[in-house]
Amino acid sequence: MSTQACSMCAVFEDHGANTENMLENVGPCRFNPPVSQLEAASRGLWPVVKSKDRCGHFETEVA
């Protein structure tokens, strides 16, 4: 796995990916703000990425 994969990034969260269902190897990316929803009562959702994905915004995790 690349050392700059999402799973190694400080802004990646390995959890339910915006739902209560546990999905493997995915999680929300917290680099950008959540995406707005059409209804005012709905909450915004974070972009969901795979743990092996990567982008140009990689930030090393602080131990």
C-alpha cells in the first residue's frame, strides 16, 4: 500500500462512512467541508473514500 494512501492520512476517519452501517476499507475524508443536502433538515455528508485511495491533499498523521 502507498504510504500516502487515505488510510494513512490525518483527515481520514475509518468508521461507518456517513451511515450506521459498518463498511470495510472506507471512511469519510475530512479535508473539505461536508456536502450540503437538498432538505434544510438533512445534515451534510462528508465525501466517502476507500482506504487505498489517495489525492493531492495528503497530510501525515500525527502520532
